[in-house]
Amino acid sequence: MPRWTAELVTKLAQLSGQLALSVENADSVAEQLARGVGELFGDCCTVLLRDDPASTRMRLSSMWHPVPGLAKAVREIYEMQAPPSSYDLAGRVLSVNEFVLIPEVSSGELDRLFPEAFRELAAAHPIYSWLVVPVRVGDRVEGALTLGRLRPDEPIDAEEAAFVQTLADHAGLALCNVRLQRHERQARAEAETRTAELATACQELEAFSYAVAHDLRGPTRTIEGLTEVFLADHGHGLPEEGLDLIGRIVASSRHMAAVIDDLMKLSGVSRRELTRRPVRLSDLARAILSELQLKEPDRVVSTRVDACAPFDADAGLMHLAFENLLNNAWKFTRGREHAMIDVLIHESEVGLELEFRDNGAGFDMAYAAKLFTPFERLHRRSEFEGTGIGLATVDRIVRRHGGSIRGEAVVGHGARFFMALPRA
Ligand SMILES: Nc1ncnc2c1ncn2[C@@H]1O[C@H](COP(=O)(O)OP(=O)(O)OP(=O)(O)O)[C@@H](O)[C@H]1O
Ligand SMILES: [Mg+2]
């Protein structure tokens, strides 16, 4: 046993540390183990590994010998010949899962351990003591370490053997790490491939729905146009009931045209590239509210919009999102004598928090989960018109900016939409 000097303890600690960090591949673990143990004891050390868990065969992964060039010479012979029978011992540790120690190797045994091709080298650098230690990963033996003592007067003892076993167990943990890392890399690569496939599928689907919506636009407008022409030319001869039916056809095709336009806007949100530039969101909100007031000058709506500094966002998309939210607030406060719409803005280092608040019809929170799903509406069309795509569009826009949105309301007491936009 080497003397327990401070240097030895330091070397040991270093070797354990290196093994713990060694996550590259199994051969690099074997290399560190063979060199570390070999240098520590001044003995010839090899590490054999099992590549195939289903087979008991092991291959020479790494070898260290104190005589320069000898490890290379042994490896060359090893690669040309069948593995030396000394490695059969490694096979034995596979089954018993414990180290095998031959404290004194007799010359007959030396001949048995090393076949013809190795004998010359073995005679020039005889091995006096032989140890084979299993390299375990959990309760499985994944390899073996062999230690050949080159000094005749210091046979390997059981204490040394137990000590080498501890180092081999550390290497086993490192192998386990290597495997986990490999699995993780594989899983990550698979996840990346899947995500890319999914993104492509989404793009295709988006392109398809855009194309369908686009192609439906023409015929819908034609139905609406032709019906209007029909009404103008032949409407006077129609009975009341007929006129009513034609009126309903026109209303339906107008609604269909609105749905198609909204669908195209929705898919446009995902299709177009996000171009961020400083936008004054408070100005945006004020402009939209003034436009709404212009369209319905008779309505009395008190508004409040907090001021905020320019914020990096896609101006076009943000306009679309704000327009949808404020249109909703405007629409659902329609019945209020004193309608109120506020846009509260809180700026922080993280980003912006906005609250769109109104005192309109509100909605039932039991259905809040449906708010941002296309075509889901929480009010009847006879009560409040709409296609049910607005909030889905808002949600997509906010998410494309890395943010989030949620809604809260009390039936009859107004709604609040909270939008969080992180800084880019
Ligand atoms: N401010 C609000 N107050 C009350 N209910 C709201 C409010 N905003 C949205 N909602 C509810 O959420 C539903 C979905 O809103 P969304 O904007 O997606 O659709 P919409 O306004 O009906 O139609 P459009 O696609 O034309 O905007 C609305 O139909 C309504 O029931
Ligand atoms: Mg809407």
C-alpha cells in the first residue's frame, strides 16, 4: 500500500473529482481511471468496458503502464490477437461482482494469464501480483479494471484492493453520468426535431386556413352582391315573407364575410414576421378610442388612458390587439348610461402591465376558459354582434410578444383584461 502522504490524499481527491466531472464519454472515464490508478500505485493498469449490455464481452478501453511506449505495444498486440486470457478473469468478476486478487503470480500462472504473443513483453516486465476489480453501475458490472504489480517485494494486499474498488465505483458513477447525459442529449435532440416538425405542421395548417379563407371571400361577396342586385331589381314584386328571407340571406353572407376577414387576420398574426420598434401604447389606445367615439358620436363614454414611455413592440399587431380589446369594451358597455373605459398601465423593469377595464355587461367567470378560443362567445349574437375571433387574435399577438393575457368579470358589472408584456 502506498504511504498515506498528504500528496497521495490530494491525488486521490483530484482523481475522484475528475471522475465526477467526466461526462464526455465512457472511454474518457476509462482513460482517467486507468491513468489515475496506474500513476497512484506505479502499476500497470487497464480498463475494459462492456459496450453491449446483452453480451459479457469486454473491450480494452484504456491502458496505462509506467514504462513509456509499453501501453501502445500491448494495445497493438491486443488488437491483432484474441484477448489475453488474463482478461478472462475480468469475465469472472462479471459474474461474481467482486474483485479477484492473486497476491503472488507464479511463473506458471503468468504463462496462463498471457498467451504467446504477450509473453516476451511479460518476461521483460514481469507482473508479480494481479488484481481485477469490477466497474459497477448500480448493481450491474459494466467493465473491469486490472492492476498488475511490477514490484516483486510489494504484493497487492486486500486493503489496496478494497481501495481500488472504491475508485472503480466512483468511475461507475461517472459512467452512469455519461449515460444520463447521453439520454438527455438524445431526448433533447428528439424534442427539437418534434418541435420543428410541429412548427412546420402548424405553418402548413395556417397556410391552408389562410388559403381557404381567401378563396371563400370571393364567392361570399358575390352572394351578398348578387342578392342586393336581385333585391333592387325584383324586390318590389316580392311578398313581405320573401323580402324577409332575402334580408336574412344578406345578413348571413355579411356575417360570413366578417368571419372570413377575421380568420384571415388571425392567421396573419402567426404568418407575418414580428418587427419590434418603440411604440407609444398609450397614444395607440387614445387614437382607437377617439375613432370609436367618431363612429358613434351620440354615445357618452368616459375614458382614461395612463401615459407610458415608448415600448418595443410590433406596432401593427399591437394596434390590432388594442383595437379588439377596446372594440369589445365599447360594444359591451353599449347599454350603459354612464359607460366607462379605462386603460391602466404600470411600467416596470420587467415590462408593462396593462389593464383594460370597462363597466359593461361583463361575463360569467364559469366560462372564462373559453374567452381566447376562436369562435367561442359568451353572449348571444342577438344581444351583441361579433364573430368570436377577436380575443383569440389578441391572445396570439400577446404570446408572440412573449406575454400573457387573462380576463376577469362579474355579470352586469363590467370586465377587466390584464395584459403582461415583457421587455424584449
Ligand atoms: N369587455 C367585455 N365584456 C364582456 N364580455 C366580453 C368582453 N370582451 C369579450 N367578452 C366576451 O368574450 C367573447 C369573445 O370575445 P371576442 O372579442 O373574441 O369575440 P366577439 O367580440 O364576440 O367577436 P369579434 O371576433 O368580432 O371580436 C365575447 O363574445 C364576449 O362574450
Ligand atoms: Mg371582439
